[in-house]
Amino acid sequence: QYSFKEVFGTHVVQKKVFDVVAKPLVEDLIRGKNGLLFTYGVTGSGKTYTMTGSPGDGGLLPRCLDMIFNSIGPFQAKRFVFKLDDKNGVDVQCEVDALLERQKRDALPVPKTPSGKRHIDPEFADMIHVQDHCRVEEVDEDNVYSVFVSYTEIYNNYIYDLLEETPFDAIKPKWNNCNTPVRNGDFIPPQSKILREDQNHNMYVAGCTEVEVKSTEEAFEVFWRGQKKRRIANTQLNRESSRSHSVFIIKLAQAPLDADGDNVLQEKEQISLSQLSLVDLAGSERTNRTKAEGSRLREAGNINQSLMTLRTCIEVLRENQMYGVTKMVPYRDSKLTHLFKNYFDGEGKVRMIVCVNPKAEDYEESLQVMRFAEMTQEVEVARAVDRALCGLTPGRRFRNQAFREELSRKLELRGGPVEAEMEEPAASETLLNFPPLPSCELLDINDDQTLPKLIEVLQKRHQLRQMLFKDLAKTVLEFKTTLQEVDSSRASQENYMQGKLSEKEKTIAEQKTELERLEKKTKTLEYKIEILEKTATIYEEDKRNLQQELESKSQRLQRLASDKRRLEARMQGTVAETTMKWEKECERRVAAKQLEMQNKLWVKDEKLKQLKAIVTESKTEKPERPSRERDREKPVQRSVSPSPAPSMPPARLRHRRSRSAGERWVDHKPPSNLPTETVLQPHVPHAITVAAASEKALAKCDKYMLTHQELASDGEIETKLIKGDVFKTRGGGQAVQFTEIETLKQESPTGRKRRSSPPPPDPAEGAAQAEWTDVETRCSVAVEMRAGSALGPGYQHHAQPK
């Protein structure tokens, strides 16, 4: 899909295309602005038909000419009043010089300017008879206009003048038997024109023939004469395919009338020259489809190269406009783009008509054409056109004509002379005042009356002439006096008006100064208003940001409050749960303590019974324990790990010598350790006993031993001796590397019998016992390891009930 400003259907009439595309360009031409119109497309898509038209239905070119002459018809200048120079400029001549130029051109054997009264060629008569009579509104009636046309073609990147007079056909020269052109003095090969740049930096074709035309018929006759010389050829795609780009340029010169509205103002600065270029581009197609060979292949390559350069220039202009870069546009790569570079730089409007043929074979080329044409719409360059101010009263042409008509009418009413007839009656009336001359014929030699009468009449006439001379001198003197008085009065009036004018100018200058002051003040106030608006905008934006921040913080506070409430609810639940847990724990510990106390009481009872049995019974008899049976009948709860049976005789404690004796040791015994009643006790000579490891003690020894106690799985106390080597660190401190662990375990030989003696408890008692025989109850010694200690991991020991 491609988007364009306007899309015309297959049955659209030429008038609709002209009204939309070309009519605005003609209006700009008459207002002194330039315009450029392209027809672009594949061969056979209708470019030449759109530009030229067909018999009975003229195209864009004849309609543009008809609209121009319908608009400026009554305001055209006579021939050669405007004269184009060779430097793309225009000069203005007075009526006398223009008349001499016309007479000189009429004396030439072959007039270069076609005559408007000549019979119209019937070949194109139907194309220029447009019945619409379209014209431009608001044409400046105080200007005079002249139209000049030129017709060139760009063929193989060379520019040729199609209006140049040549003796023979320059396009198709004669060939001899040697297959070479005839070297004939009458044959002049076509000369390529060159491009030049004028003083306004506009490009033009130097030495191109430019013809002044006064009607649509003359202009189209010039175009048709050049059209017959245009290069066309028979290709596979089109029987009459245009092999060149044709450029038809319409120049419009206009200048204002003088203050009287009679003649053209003889000031070159007031002349305005605008031009409308109608370009029929050659067909764009692939050479493999045209089956072109030789010169036709070279033509197609040059055509495609020029169109590619046009596309490149448009793309660079679009890139410069969209991205703000200043890449150089390659206008000089092709004569087509070099000629119209001023239009692309903003010198006038550029319109392009894209012609598309719905043939399936042209699908690929048509896509390329539409893609390029769509891209050209994004390029918009415009430059302001400054026109010189005339400063004369508008409407002077028609006021001067109305004054002449009114003067003639009043003279006719008075019966006086009209215009040029005034001089002859005045002279005849003066001659009637003289006395009539008598007959001067002498019939007889003796006639002495005729000559004296003639002498008398001549004397009277001489006297009358002298009187008339005196009267004339007197009248002239009176007229001079009156004229001097009028001049003095006019001078005094001019002085008075000059004084008034100076006062007015002074007032105007003061008003301008005041106006400039007010404008400066207005600009200052506008600048302040703009600053205040920007400040207000910034404050409003800050206000919105603060409001958003306030809302976000309010939402955050609400979330924190809700989180706090949820946390309080969770804490309350945790406190209640922890409270219930500790209440149960306290109850369990109280029950365990009671059981332990009962166990101790039982042990004491046993000792007393044994002591009583030893005292009362004889030594030969084996002591019996009658109370044992009673105790069996009434079981008493005791701990899983009771103390050793007291029935064993007391033994002397022995100390086991450590395998590392003879070295300096640090004996680390935490205060939470419990004394055991075992026979063998660990003993290290030359040891420093400490309750907590210190760097001072470690510095004096080279060995380290930690005594650690914990409950075994059977409920007995298990003692571990953790040994290690002490060495100095690089930072000046002490470090311990553990090397071995010795384990000492205490067992009671009567513990198992004692545990098996009570009868199996009932389920209620088992449930109560399970509450205090779990792992948490039996593991009353814990080990805490802290990372980062100078003595390594696992040096802080404590035993506290949980």
C-alpha cells in the first residue's frame, strides 16, 4: 500500500487532473513564483498523454497555456517591450525601441516569431480549443505581461534545443556506402547546450532559443514544432517510446506601468521573471524487457542513470530534512537534476504525477516507481520570494483610460476638436485672419495693377504678421509671468508641504520610536510571561510529583500499619504459644525434680538399710535386705540414670596418666562440668587449669586439652578429652590445631537390674515418664561454636539447663 496526495482513477478527465495538479502552479506563475511539474512512470503508462493530451481533449500543457493567456490577455505588452538577454535575465525597452525591433524582425526573410493570424495547424487544432476558459482571479491590472517559451530535451545526458533551426534533419543524418555520415557543408550536427548559473544562482540552458508568444495557438505551435524533433523509438514495450526527457519552459515577464498608466516603468529592478517547467520524463523500465541492443541499450542505461540520480537527490534531501544533517546533494551527477537544483533548494513548488499501467508485466517497475514517488512527498523545501515594491497608485491603468474617454466625450459635447484634429482647425483659423491674396497671374506685359495689388496685400500680411508676433510675444511674456507666479506659488506650496511633511515625518519617527519601545516592552513582557509559564509548569510538575510521592508514602504507611497489625497478631499468638509451652516445660521440670529428689531419698534409704543391716547382723552371715521386698511391692519412680549403687565398697581414686605427660599443658575445664565418681580420673602434670581459654595461658604452653561432658544415649555422663597443639600465628596471636579425642564413659553395674526390677508401668505413668525422658531432658550439656574466635571453632562451652 502506498499513500499519495491524490489518486485518479482510470476514467478521470484531463480537466480534473489539471484543476488539482497544474492550476495552483499557473496561479503561482502569474504571482511571480516558480513551479516544476514532472510526469513519471514506466514506458507506456501515459506520461506523454497526460502532458500533451489527445485530439479533442487537451492535456496539462495546452490547458496551462490557455489559462495563462485567458488571465493576462488584455494586459499583454507589445512585442519586444520585454527582451530576454543571454544571462537568464530580462530587459525592458520603450515603445520606440520596441517598434524599431519589430520593423527589423519583419524585414527578415524568415520571421522567428510565429504570427498569431496564421492558420492553425489542423494536426493540433483540437487540442488547444479548450472550452473551460479557466483564468486566474486577482491579476494585477497595473502590470504588463509577456510570455516566452523554450523547448529542450535531455538525451544521453546531453541537452539539445528542439527549437533550433537546422538545414537538415539533425537527428537522422544521411549515410553513404562506407557506412559513415556524409561530410556535407549543409549538414550541421546538433550541438549540445551547456548549463550555466546566473547572478541569482539559478541554473539555465545557455544559448537556448526562447520565443515570445502572444496566444495559446502561437505557444502550442512552437511546442508542436519542437515535439516533431524529439527522439522517439520503437521498443518492445512501446511503439513510440520517448527516449529523452523533454523540458518545456514557460517564462512570464511582468513589470508595472508608470504613474500615468500609459507606458511600462523603465526600471529593471521592478521586472519580475517567473517560470513554469513542464517535464515529460523518459520511460523507466528494465533493459531485458525492452530487448534493447546497441544504441537503444545505451539510451536505456542513460535514462535509468538520470532517474536514479533524481531518486538519490530526493533521498539525500529527505535525510537532510528529517535528521538535520547537511549532506551534499549530488545534483551534478545528471543534467536533469543539475538543471532543476534550484527547485529542490526551495526556489519553487515541485509537483509529480505518477502514471501507473495496470499490466501484470509492469508490476515490479510500478512498485519501484510508487515507492520513490511516495518518498518524495516527505521532502518539503520552501523559500520566501521577495518582490520589489512599486510604490505607485494601484488602478492607474483604468483610471487613465476612463479620464481619456471622459475628456473625449466632453470635447464632443462642446463641438471642439477631438484629440489629433485640434491642430489642423487652429492653423486654418489663423490663416483665415490674413487678407486673401489677389490673382498673381500676369496676362499682359503692360499690366501695372496686379503687382502693386500683390505688393499691397503682402505688406498688409507682413504688418498683420508683425502684430501677431507682438501679440504672441506679449502673450508669451504674460504666460511666462503667470508661469513664474505659478512656479513661485508652487515653490511656496512645496515649502509649506515640505514643512508639513517634515513635521509629519518627525511625528512618524516619534511614533516609530514609541512603537519600538512598546514592542520591546511587549517582547520583555512576553518573555517574562513565558518564564512564568515555564516556572508554573515546573511547579505544577513538582506538585504532581510530590502528590504522587505523598500518595505512595501514604500507601506505604498503610501497608506498614497493616503489616504491623498482622505482626502484632502473630506475636500475640507466638507469645501465647510460648507461654503454654513454658508452662508445660515448668510442669515437666518440676515433675522431673520431684522424681530426682525421690530417687535421692531412695538412695539414702538404701544406704541406711545397708548400714543398719551391717550393724545388726553378724559378719558371717550374708546380709539380707528385708526392706527390698517391701520396696518392690511399692515401686518408686526414679531417673533413668541414677547414681552408682551405694552397696559397692568405697575405692581409692586413681589417676590415669596421660600419654602426653612431660609437656606444658593448658587444662581447660568449663565451670559447667560435673564431678564424676569414677575410679579413673584424667590427670595431666604441669598443667595450667583454666575455666575459659585465654591468650595469656596459651602463650605459656605448647599443648591444649578441653574437657567436655555430655549425656550419652543411655543417660550416662560421657567425658571427652579434646587435645591439640598450640602454635603462634604470623600476626602475633595463638592458634590451636586439634589432633585427637579421648572418650571416658561412666557405667553402673547395677543400673540395668535396677531399671528392670520395677514392674511395667501402666500407660498413664508411661505417658508421664515420656514427658521427661525425651532428648531435650537428657541432653543438659550443650556446645556453642562461634566463628572468628582466635582459638578456632568450638572453644566456648557451657552447660545450662534448658
